[in-house]
Amino acid sequence: MLQALAKEKTAILHGDAERIAKQHADGKCTARERVAKLFDAGSFVETDALKADGHVVTGCGTVNGQAVYCFAQDYASAGGAMGKAQAEKILKVLRQARVTGAPVVALLDSAGVKISEGPAALPAYAEILSAMARLSGVSPLIACVMGPCVGLSTLLTQIADVTIQVKKGEIALHTALVMNSEKGKEKTTQQLFGADTMAAQGAVALTADSEEEASALIAALIDLLPGSNLEDAPMLLDTDDLNRLMTADNAGDAAALMNDLADDGKVIELYPAFGTAVKTALVRIGGRTAGLVANDYAVDQGRLNADAARKAARFVRLCDCYQIPVVSLVNTDGLAVPCACGQGTAMRAAADLLYAYAEATAPKIAVITGSAVGGAYVAMGGKSIADLTYAWPDAMIAPLTREAAVQTFDGEKLNAGESRAELEEKYALACGALNAAREGIVDDVIAPAETRKYIIAALEMLAAKHDVNLPKKHGNLPL
């Protein structure tokens, strides 16, 4: 019996040689090869390997020493088709992650639902989606699309905390036949469902040129995230000088500020191609994991449109799930002015952003590096929202931009021949950082070079913050 068992396990591990060869010919690894590359050598323990018709590899191991659960769809086995057996294996992994408090990594590569099971296969998706929704906010969920991800499987990518798409992967809610039914030039599957397209639409947080790069991104994310909401994110000491002064002092260069603020300049920017008026990234500052939200003044003066507001709101909620401090670098001329038909969408998105910041109980620190106008200041840097708010000397906190304020309130002075530039400068000075500090609108005015030192000190002070919202089932997020 031992010999028969060994033979059967060997056959499972080796797989179908012809299908594996096809997988390699397509430039893709097999499910077990992917698992081996991601996990620490010899640490992965596979579960339910002998379960028939699963077409998925499941189990647990360590990634850089952190316990991690994983399910990897096996395209070389019946196209990784999702059916009852696969759902049972995945649900077991999700349940174990919930009770032990460990992250889950989903490696997605499947042709879709198992057609041979007919309608009975649909509950498989419902059960997995339900389990993932309940696990959300308890343990980090990272999804990586390494091949086809079609139909209902695409919803798995949207429930995950962070989704990565390899360039060879495809995320398709509907087939190319359906999407190309519109008149005009037909598009390729990569144009319709490829990583660049999905990233531009905000459907994935990160893209990778290769499976090896995707595995490295997964490992980097796991290093920054806690195992569950009952743990603190891991802290690394002696990675960078705690007293290092910043050299980036251009409020309009958000990328340079983020890189200079982060330990060793290591930044994982999420959704870089979507909602580009704001940047969101996971970093370490003084050894602690933090979430950075930075307005990009180079994109429409940092004005928040619907995409940018929703992107920032989702990121803030992700950080708050795991008590990761949020550091906001505020430099925006307020909310973007949409077309008449987009007013409702813009209002809901702005409310989403304000709601996310207001509801978050994780430490919140704001640094106003340039302009903080109107609703953007209220949402991102207001004293009623942030635990601590700092401002650079040249910062301006105002209800309107200087141009709009002068045009609205100083019409008579302009008609009398007074200089517009002088009137704008007078308005900016009245709304400047020093006056804001005098009125208690900001906590302090700081030198740009010392921004990192102030934030590190604030993170240390707020490390023990414990705040809870009023008892309730949940709030009604204005989606």
C-alpha cells in the first residue's frame, strides 16, 4: 500500500507531461513550480493533494519566515477549472487562515467554471466569494493573476486586498467575442484584458513583467503586512538613519517626496496608472510600515477627481483594516470640476474619501506641503480627521484657490486697477501656514528637510493609539 501511495503521489507531483510542456511553451510555470518559487525552500506543506478533480494546489508554508496560506490554480490540470472539489479545497485554506491569523495568496490561472458540473458549479464561486468577503479585514488577501481569469473568477481579484497581474495574464469578465461585438476595429485579448488595460482601469494594484517579478512583489507585500488584524505589522530596525534629513523639498514632485520619506527609498506604489492625481504606496518609515497618500500637483494641480478619490479611499481603508498608519502629503487645489453629467459621481467619490479618512481609527498624520484647498483639506488633513497635522512654511490652507478667491471677492479692486498678482499674494499670505498654526488649524510649521524626523516621532507617539468607532454593524459607505 505504501508503494501504491508513493506511486500515486509521484504521478500527481509530476502531472501530465504533455500539458506541462504546453504550459512551459506558453512561457508559464505550473502551479507547483509557482508555489516552490514563492515559499521558503522546503516549507510548503500541501493539503488535500489526493483529492480528485480539484485542479488546484493548496497548503501552507512560510514566505521570508511569515506563515502564509496559498491556493494555486493548476491550468495544466483540466485548465484549472473551478468546480465543487476545487471550491472545497480553497474554502479549507480560507478557513484555516481565518482561525490561525495568516495571509492568503491566491495564484489564479483558470479557464473558468467546470462546465461538466453544469449549474452545480456556480455555488462554488458563491461560497468562495462569501468566505473571502468575511475574511477581508481579518487576514490580508493577495491575488496574483498569472494566466486566464475569466467570468466570476474576476470577482476574486476585486475582493482581494491587493491584486497583481502578470503581463501574460488576462482578466476577462466577458469574452473577446462579446467585447468586440461593438462596431469598429476589433481589439486583441491583451488590449481588452491585459495588465496595462486593467491597471489603467484600477482593476489591479500592481503589474509584473514576469512570474518571478510577481513572486518578489508578493513577498515584499507580505513583509510589510501583519499576519492578521490582531497583530502589528512587522517592524525592522536599523534599516535607515532615523535622524536623516530629507533633500527633496519640491512640493510638486510627489514621487521624489515619497522616495525620500521612505526607509532606503523603498516604495511599493499601488494603482500607479489609475487616478493619477493622487499616489498611494506602502513603505517603511523609521522601521514601521505606513501607508502614504500624496497628491500629485503635476496632474491637474492635484485636484481630486472621482478615480483619484476612490483610489485613495480604498487605500486608506486597506491600511485601517490592519492598523497601518496613514501619512498624507497634501498638495491639491481641491476637487476637480467634472462635467454636468458627472456631478453626482464626483460627489459620491469625494464622500467616499472623507468617509474613509473619518472612519479610520489607525494613526493619521498629515503634512501640508503646498496647497490644501476646500474639501481636499477637510478630507485629508483637517484637524478633526488627522491626529497630527504639520505644514511647510510656504503651505496655504484655504477654502478657494488664490485665483478663484481674487476673482470672486476682489472684483472691484481689480476694476480699480489693483494688481491681480499682489491681491493673490495677499490672500495666500492670509491663508498661509503661520496664520494657520496661530489659529490651531495645523499643529506646527516645520522645515521640509525635517519632515521625515517629525513623522517618525509622530509614528512613535501614536504607536499605542487605541480608538474604536461606536458600536454598530457597519456604516453606510456612500458607494
